Amino acid sequence: MRHGKKRLQLSRFTSWHKATIKSLVRNMIIHQSIKTSLSRAKAARPLVEKLISLAKENTLSAKRQAFKVLGDHKLVSMLFSDIGPLSAKRNSGYTRIISLVKRRGDNAQIVIFELTDKKIKEIKKAKKAKEADSKTKVESPDKQEETSVEKKVKEPAVLVKDRQDTAKKPSKKFLGGIRSIFKKQRDSL
């Protein structure tokens, strides 16, 4: 008997179902947060959590098992070097599903499927801090004079390029702008 052997088939053949789940898992490891439907997120969640549990072990056999699913050495190394250590303190609950809206075409529930411990936020904060530091730096007067001289030298060359670009551009749109007739417009719902 097959008691308790339910799985989310996602209205696909077995091979197609496996490929869909693998694709979701791979994107989850790369981006650490994806937007998908609720049923797909629920179907991919067990495999993602299994892979993160393997990443916490950090053994050769665990890496080989992860490679069987992911099929890419870069993803396996990312899983074991970045995601595994972030989730070392947790025993379970490595992912979360946050509801967004219902999709307009088929009324499917759209969710954000993400890791609870993400490294992306740290990278974005570091980039913003670097940009702020570079804006606050004050250049010495000698450097400002050099840059103004360089700008004066480069300006005529840019103007010559602009003249060439304007000469090459066609004066009329393709078929007199007929594309605007066929533009799709959203209905008012």
C-alpha cells in the first residue's frame, strides 16, 4: 500500500517534474531568494533543506551526494563554502516561504522562496559602503587640475564620434511607426 507517499507532481511527467525541482534548487543556491508559485516552492523545499543539511556535514561523501543533485562543481562549492556555514547554528528551517499576490492569469499564489540566513545582504551593504566612501573622498588640487586638462583633451574626440553616430542613424522609423498600431495594451482590470 502507498500510505503517506504523496508528492507534488506539478502536473508534469516524472522526468519533467525532476528537472523543474532541480532547476528551482539550483536557482535557490545561486540567488538565495527566488519568486515562484506556492506549489513549486513546497515541492522544492525538502530537497533544498536536504542539501543544506549535507553542506553542514562538509564531508567528501556529502559533496558527492550534493553533486548528484546539482550537477555543477561551482554550485557545490558555493553550497559548502557559503550557505553551509551560515546555517550551522540551525537544526532545521533553512528556508521560508513568504506570500505575495495571486497571479493574474491563473490565480496561482506567488511567493518568495528564500533562505532564512542569506549572505546577499552583507554583499549589498559592503558595496553601498564602498560607494559612499568613494564619494566622500576629497581629491588634492593637483589631481583636479590634471582631470580638467584630460577632460578638455577628450571632449573634441567625443564630439566627432557623436557627429558620426547622427549621420548613420536613419531619419524615419521602420514602416512609418506602424509598430505603434500593434502595441499590446493592458486591459483595465
